[in-house]
Amino acid sequence: MSIFKESFRDYVKNQLKVRQRIISRGNSDIGSTSRLAGHQNLAPGAFYAYGEKQCVIRMASLVDLMEDIGLDLGGSRFESYKGETFARNFILEGGVFPTYARNTDDGVVVREIQQVRGGFPKPSKKVNLSYGDPSIAADPSSDGYGAVPMPGIVDANIETKSAYGSLRSAKVNFVCHNLRQLEILELLYMRPGYPVLMEWGWSPYIKNDGKIENTFPSVANEQWFWDDSLVSQERIQAEVVKLKQSTNGNYDGFIGYVTNFNYTARADGGFDCSTELISMGEVLDSLKVPSFGFSNIDKDTFNDLNENEKKKIIYQNSLGILIQDIFNTTHPDKAFIENEKVEDVTYNKDGTAVQSNQKDKVENNQQIRSQIDFSRKKLINALGSETGNEAFIYKNQTLNKSNEQSISSTEGYIRWDALATLINELVIPQNEKGDPPLLLSTDLYRTDVNNNLLVDPILYAKYDDIEDTFMDVSCDAKTCILPHQFSSFSDDDYNLTLRQKIGLVWTGLKFWNFKLIGEALGAETKPTGQSKYPDLQITPELAKRRIGGIYISVEKLKTVFENTFTNNREATLGTFIENLWKEINQVCPMHNFGLRTDPEYNHIVQVIDLPITTDDLKELKYNDLFQFNILSNDTISREFKYDTQIPSSLKATIAINAQSGATADDLDSVTFAAFNRSIKSRIHSLDEKFAKNNTEAYKKLADTRAEKEKRLFELNKIIAEYNAKFFNFIDSNEDDLDQLETEFGAIKSIIKEAQSLELYLEKSTSGYLKNQSIIPINLNIVLDGISGMVIGNVFRVDESRLPKAYRKGNIAFVVLGESQNITSCQDWTTTIRGQMIMFPIEEEATGKGKFRNKPPGIISPQEQEIAQIIESTEEPNEIQPAESTPTQTFTADELLLQYIDLNRRFFVKAWARDFLETEVFRTGTNVFTQQINQLNSELIVLVDEWEEFRPQIEEVFGVDYLSNRNSYFYTQWQEKEGNRGVKVNINGQIYTPFLEQPRLGPDTVNTFLGSFQFNLDDFEIE
């Protein structure tokens, strides 16, 4: 499923409704509740309890103290608090949780005192004190400190970080009051890399059934949490998820790893401390691949090796061995040849080469065959005997098509779900318990209120063109094959998940690593290995879009691995996986695959497809979305802010369209025409021409639509033909491969152009223009603390609190950010950041054309270049705008080169336009009007590009990069570009003006707009 397919979870939605009812009802429950319709199930005192609630925050360390380091805990012997008992005595809240634990000959004795800590030492009370308690190092000692308070948490901030909520981070501030307490807390909560459980929640709180609950639940209260034979990261996370749901969102927590810490001495002798935690998902980016033969080779020695020597070395790590095993399995004949070449020469111990004789070669060949057989058996064993054979497409394997033709594959492939499983089994290192720090998964996991596991396959976005045929394809069969491309094959089994294909169940299924995923999500007792969860059901329709079903070329796998590790010996597993999917994105222009960590089970890492389509929104009913009521008597929002902002990169485009009237052949122009309908500029147009101009604009729009529909039809025919011949690119029986590659070499550009045309046709419909003629809204809502809201949830707000143009019954918001804040006053707030999306109106939802939405702020690969797709013309200047690329980090020299390129392109267009305008005034004719208009349009694009690029220049070189003649930027520009001639082709005549000064600067937009005007068809020279 898509991660943008649901509103808030039911328990969150119901809790928000309960809070709305409490607020609207007020304290009117005095006496009777039966007379208040809809409020009967709220317990008496609900309003008071809701208003008086306080946030409990708690940290419990998972550090065990194993050696005596001379701590002073009121004279207690080390053996009495050794192991997990030490951490059990220092569970931090606003103070220290009143637990007294000690090791005895009979085991661990734990006394949980029901009273809160309080008071000073006295003969009748020596423990459970707020001051001077010896069990928490608060008593007077020889270090000169007297009786001091207990340590405790002051406040905390928790944020969901990275795209799609992949990571959760927290910063917790706490205090201690002497050096002994600092030493203890440093051991437990300030050791980088060690785990800490953080929990927080309301007490009391109102459950969804209206009852008042006064107990704060905690994972740290469970006995198994303190038993190293029972506790695990997966089990803790599962318990946190269970408590979130059972408390209806009034509890939250996560297990994090210390990444940083700080403490500062105060004037009173105490210490202000802070620790920073982050969820486990970040580990993928730093997880080194275990090596077996070159850990003793330092970085400098490795860098001095040649490429072949590096390749031999990198294949000695666990990932390299796995990839070689996959290659041996899918390309046995090629693996044999390559290995035979490598082994043709052997070496003595002193390093001298010895040529192999014939006998040696025979023995070596036997070893190679044995290695290939070993590789296959190892992979089959890791995947399971029943699934292993279905995980691959082998080189020279025959694939039977429905038209009775057969394809003999020249490539070997492995499915992504199988590759992920093999990495889990054979690459990711395990701890002493046999548990890995994380797992790759191709499914989404969650639990319902009864703790049943719910599993959904992760799908990639589905794109149809207006003829309802797929134009979503892999543009290179030698990189990957998308599962829906197998639809033309008679063997539909290729479209099914491996597990459904052979009918496997959860229990004992090694392919899905049930021990690590399924059991960890189990009940309160120790996992037994028996499953109570339903099997994952995948229909053939879902299987056609399942990311786990993507077949990846093994040759491409090898290439990515070698490029990743030969260029950087310190590369991580995360780097390799990211590079692999970047290669797949390059050949799948309709998709943008990326990594994310599951927001609830953050040891699970998934590959998702970032764009969202109308098909994803179809499963959401607009009226079923939760609605926040703003500025009303049942509002639950503490703060509500929204703002609109036009991107700076579009300033020039917007201004020009407002002045001269929008053209019909540009996507942005069409949208701005709708936005500016019913108004005109008194400076730039006449009243009597307003209606005529509108009529002509709509006529031009209709003509342009007809032209683009014709072009789209032509492109669709090419794409359909490419689909039909896709597998011929890997068919060993194909005789005209060169002809195919020539014919379809530009298929990626064709698909992008077709996509841009379809988007234009969708945007230029009357229904769409009415629907889109608004500027997107950014929204921030601050609520009383609640858990369970995740990035990707969709909601709406009361439209009566939005501007009139937004009251169309189709405005919704998607959560793009979430944070939690707990203050020193025990208050807890949740802030969600949303951005507007629009549900398609009926015309768009039922028509052939699919209105595409994307997550706000995320640009799909094909849309990144829509503005650059311009039909080729025979204009005098043949320099085209460079393709836009995703934001990257560049060095100063790289930015300078980009500036030089953009400045040259701007100079050429501007010089040509100025030259032609001079000719117009000199000759008194308007023969160059069309060319001038075309150049002005192209200059708008370049100015927009400059406005988007300018912040990077100013960030690196400073805002005075042009005015300061001694700056690095200016001196380098003069050296590389100053007074250099640039050739400009105007109607076949070559001119060579000189670049005297940089043309693009801070005032370019204003200068450009001040001198800018479009020439009209009835232009006359006065």
C-alpha cells in the first residue's frame, strides 16, 4: 500500500473526537448527563480531569553495570546492585522513580514504594526521600556536598525527522546535584551508542469509551524488560505500539540510541545535563559491511591499489561474497569463465607467479564448479528450499510469452524481496543473541487494538495515460524489470509474491524471518514460535505493483557494488542500497524510490515510492477524513496558523503573466491564468479588450490542447510498441538488437514528454482550472499531546475558517512533520505540519485522464524536468536550458562553473533579444516580433532558474559576491570568463559580443522586469 492512503488511525481519530466533545460540553455534567445528546458516555468529571491532566515523562536505561568501578551508593556493596539492578534504581522522571532494587542470594528483590519520594532523612525514614537519599547518591559524603535533591528530567523535545517519518530523535534535559549523581547518570544515559527507553504520557486521561484512567502505563514496569534473556529491541517496540493503542494515543515512547550528550556545572555545585537520542533507523547509514580478509588494510594502502586489486579485496566482505554467490547462481557459465581467468595464474608464498599446467587447470575447474554449486545451495538454504528457485531469472532461461514466442534471457535477475532477505540473513551482523540491529522488508507492518499483526504489501505508484494503457516502464531491461511488465507473459506466477505462489504460512518461514519479525510482535509472554497472525494476501492486481517483485539485473548489482566500494572502502550498507535504487530511478522515470524506516517498528527499513497518484487518493473518502474545527466551541487546537507563499523561482513567470496575459502552451501559465481570472492590470490592458482577450485566450487554449493531444497520441504509439518489444532487449534470439536500441534509445525522453503533455491536458481542463486556481497553504496546528499521528496521514479543517477560494469541499492536508514537546511544567503538546492537497473533483476522478497529486515538497523525477521539455524549433539561438537536477551539495568551484554556464545562456538570449529590438526600431517594422517574444519566454525560464540557484551562490560566496571586486567569486570569474567572446547565431549570421561583466546578480529580476515587455501582434513603431 501507499503510505499516503489513510487518515488518522481509528484510535487517534476517536480520541480527537472525544476531546472535542469534552471541550464543547464543558463542566455541564454536574447533576445529570442523560439530557446531553451525544455526551452520555463521558464519565462525570471528564472535563475537570481533562483540564487537570499532567504529562509523565520517564527514561529507563538498558545499560547493565558488570564491573565494580567504586561507586558510592550509601555503603551498598557492588554485588548488591550489579547488572540490570543498577539501572533499575535510577529510572528518571521528574525525579527518580520510587523503586528500591537489590541483588540477594535469592535473586533480585524489588520493592516498588507506592508513595512518592519526599522529605529529608530522619530516624524513621531513611529511603524514598527527595533530599539526602543514600540509595540515589543524594546523602552527604566526603566530597564536600551535603544532602542534595534527587536528579530528574526537566523537559524534552521529540521530533520526527527525515522524509516520511523515517527517524525519530529526542533531546532530553535533566539535572543532578553532585558529582556522584553525575557519574551514575553518565554511565546510564550519556554513553553514545547505548540504548535508552523513553516514555511519556498523560495522567489522568480520558479513554475513547469516556472513562477516566489514572494509571500511567510503562514498558519499564514489565519484568521481562530487565531480563537480558527476554528483552529485545523488537519486543520493546511492539509493546510501545500496543500501549499507544490501548491508551488511545495518550501514551508515547520509543527506544533510542544515545548520539550525543552534554553537561554543564552550575554555581550551586550541581549539573545541567542533556542527552540526544535517535531511533534505530539511522543505523543503516552507518552499518559497515563485515569483512573477512582485509580489515587489516588501512585506508591509504587501499586507495593506492589499482581498480582490479581493489575489486579482489572488496569481494572479501560479506556483501561482496553474497553478490558473487548470486552471480555464480544466475550466471554459472559466465562465472565459470571469469573464475577460470582469475585462477589461470597462481602465486608462491613469496609472491612469484606460477603458470598453471593442464592438471592444475582441471583441478581448478572442478573447484570452480564446486564453488558455483555451493553458492546456489547457500542461497537456496537462506531463502528456503521452496522459494529459492523462484527468486531468480537465470541467464539463458526461457520465458514463454502469451503469443507463443519465447525469450531466452541474456541477463540474470534477482527479485528485490529475495535480495532483501539474503541481506538480512547473510550480510547484516547479529548480536550475541542472534538478533540483527535492523531488517530490510518489502511490507508495511502494524497491529490493531487486539495486537493482531496487519501486513500490507508496499506498492509503487500506478500511472495510466489517457488511453488507459501503461506508459510506466523500465527504460532499460538490463537494469531492472517492473512486475507489471510481465503481464504479457502467459506464466502469471511471475506476478505473484513468492509466498502466495507456493502457499507458505508464517510459522517457521525462514524467508520472512518470522523469529525476528513475527514473534517480536507477539503477546506479553516470551515468543513461542507459534503464529496467531493471518497470512499476507496479495492479489494479482496488487502483485503487479509490488516493490518486492521488481527484478534487478545481477550485472547491475555487481556494477553498483564495485563502484560503491572501490571508490570508498568505508562505504556502508545503506550507501550501497541507496546507490542501487538511484540506478533504478534513472531508468524508471515515473518513480522515485527511496529508503525509509517504519515509523512504529523502527528496526525495519523499507523501500518506498515517493510520488502519490489519484489512485492512492481513491481509497480515501473525503467526508471520512478527520476534521479539525477551528475557532469554535469544540476546538482542540491550541494554536492554528496557515500561510501561503509562492516559490521565489516563479516570481518572474508570475509577474510577466500578470502583465502581458498568460500564454496557453505553458503549464504554469495555464494555472496562473486561472488564478488571475476576472481581473486585469489597468496599466497593461484596456477595459474594452478584456472580453475579447478572454475569448481569444480560450480559443488559443483549445487549439493548443488539440495539438498536444495529437502529439501525445503519437508518443503513446511509440511507448506501446516499446512495451511490446521490451523483452526483446534481453533475448539472445533477437537479430536486430542494434536496430532496437537505435529505435528506442530515447524512450526515457519520450515518456517524460508524454507525461508532461498529459499533465498539461489535465491542467487545462475547465474543471481543473476552477479547482487549481489557488495558492497552496502550509498549515501548523498545536494540540494537547497525542501519539499515533504519522507523516503521510491525511486530514481536513473546517473550511469556514479558510479563505473563500478554498471552500470547495475538496481541500485536505497531508502531515509532513510531527513533533512532541514536554515542558518543565508537565505539559505535553503535539505539533503537526501539514501541506494542502486537493482531492480530484468528479470530472477528474471519473475521466480517462488521471489527475496526479504528489506529496507536497516532493517532486517526482518526471516533473523535475517538465519545465525543460520544449519542442525543438529552428530558432536562431540553439542553446537550450540545462536539465534541472535534484538539490545537491556542491563545492565552490562547482557552483562557479554552474554560474558561468547559466550566465552564458542568459547573456546569449538577452543579447540576441536586444539586438533584434534595436533592428525593429531601426527599420520601423515588426518582422522580428515572434522571435523577440520567443526569446523573452526563454529568458523567463532562465531568470526563474537563476532565482532558484541564487541562494546557493550567496550562501557559499556571500551576498557581496559581485560588488566585492576582490572576492574569490569575482576574481575567478574574471580569470575564467572576463572579456571573452561568445558566439551568437541570429538568423544564420554569427556575432561575437564580449562578456565584460557577470549579467546575473541580486537585482537581475527587478532589472529584467523593469525593461521587459511583450510585443503584441498589432505592434506599431511610433
